Amino acid sequence: MAEKGRTVGIKDVAREAGVSVGTVSNVINRPDAVPEATRVRVQRAIARLGYVRSESARQLRAGRSRIVALLVLDMGNPFFVDVARGAERAAREAGLGVMVCNSAQNPAEEAAYLSLFAEQRVRGVLVTPADDADGGNLAAFRRHRIPVVLVDRVAPGADGCSVSVDDVAGGRTAVGHLVAAGHRRIAYVSGPGHLQQVRDRREGAFAALTEAGLPPATLRELPTERLDVASGRDAGHRLLGLPERPTAVFCANDLLALGVLQALYAAGVDVPGEMAIVGYDDIEFAAAAAVPLTSVRQPAANMGALAAGMLLEETGPQAREHRHRRVVLQPELVVRDSSLIRR
């Protein structure tokens, strides 16, 4: 018997069964090649010792992991849960597993996870960068020659794949909707400035003003440190304290929008009568809010599935034929009660 507290290895099984290590390996990997009596003896030794094959060691010997890593900004955001669901479905169909990790919108956390992925020699990485897409974190990780596909961010060059949504168009659509409803004092509740999505949605918002012939001062930006409900509530309280309140709010994501809605609801502000709200992502909770939320819909699950498919192409049998590409999907405005046009 192996010593208590020590990991049981294949040599222990061979010693217990009185056979060679090669015979134990054959029983595990090619049982039909081993005589029945010997096979039964080895299987009984495995059961007695509690031996479990090291899948990671087997994969390293084969030079190919069956694990794909997915690193997202915030697993507390249902948008990224849907992205993960799409990626997992595509990976599972290919016989692979997905390790889902959360950078918490923090470049330092992102760097730590990327280092872990390199140590584990994962098959490939799907990532929504917290750092710049062409910044230090991914630049350092690419030296390990592990394929990377960006999710919800456009790849900056020709050396990688990406699946994203046109966030400039999304911001333009959201604010254009509010302008068409007659709003001339609009707030943009944004998130961390280092996130490209936040900057792109802001760019689209100002583009909508330009197209409508309105001055940039029509839009007032209220930055937040995070893209979550608590930050949205804080922004809502700041909106209520402004000497001249906006009549409409565009939020960089639905969690912020739901937080703003909570703050306005608690203060007795009528939505959309006194202040209209538009979110972004169209998460499941948007339609179920106290006032159903107008939102810019992103095809999250499809995004995850497409990204995983690209990674599988790049790491599969036909990898030499793979060509990097950037897929940009189009967002869709879903209008609900929170921004009904005023009559």
C-alpha cells in the first residue's frame, strides 16, 4: 500500500499488482490489449489504492490541453454569463472544457490570470481585456504562443481574432433614440475610462448629437469606477443633486441603468415622465425591471460561440489553414417603457 498522504502513482499500482508500468498503462489506455486475468488484477490494485490518472500530465505528454480559458470583466454581469454560456456550448461540442475566470475589471487581476493560463498550458484563451487590447498584459502573454481570441473587443492588428459589437453604433443608436424623443439635456453614465467599450459608446453618443445638429453640451458625462448596480445608484444620486437635471440618461450598461432606476424610483422621480433611461446589453433583468428598461441589445451568447469557434479553428487539425479575422456584430435597440416617446 502507498504511504498515507502521498499521491498514488502508476508505479505504486504496478508494484501492487506485480506487473510492469507499461502493463498498467495499457490497462488504463488500451484495456483490450491486456489478457483478462492481468487486466482484472491491475484494476483491483487501482481500486485498492484509489489511483486516479493525472489528466493534466497526460495532456502535457500529448502536447495538447483540452481546456480553454475564458477571462471576462465581471461574472456578476449577466451579459458575461451569456457570453460564457455560448463559449461553453461550442467548446463542449468539440469535447473541450472551459475554465471561466473573472478579472473584476482590474488589469492587475487580468495579468495574474494570464500568467496562470500560461503555467497551465491551456489550449487557448478567450478574453475581454481589462487592459488595452494591445497593452502590456496581452503582449506579454502572446510570447507563450498560446492562441488568443478577443471577445467584446476588436483585435488591434492582424495577429489575432476577435468578435465584438459595434459599440460606436450602439451609443449612436441609444442617444439618437433619446434625441428623437425630444430630449435636449442628456446624461451619459459611463464606466472606467480605460475600457474601450465605455469610450466607444461615448463616441457614438456624441456622434448622435452631431448628426442631429446639437451642441456637445447637450450630453453631460458622469463617470463611474465600476459597471455595476451600486455605481449606478451612486450616479443616480448625483443626477438628483444637479442644479439642472437632465431629462434622459444613457448608461454604459444595464447594471448601471438599473442602479440609476433604483435611485430615481426611491426619490419618487417618474420614469420616463421626468427622466428617461436607456441601458446597454439587454440582460434578462432589463425587461423585468420595475419600469421595463430600454436597452441596446448585444448578441452575447452568439458572441461567445463565435469566439470559441475561432479558437477551435486555430488550435484544431486544420490550424495551418486558419486565417485571423475580426467579426463585428451589429447591436439592436430594444425599446421599452423606460424611454417611451413623450407626447
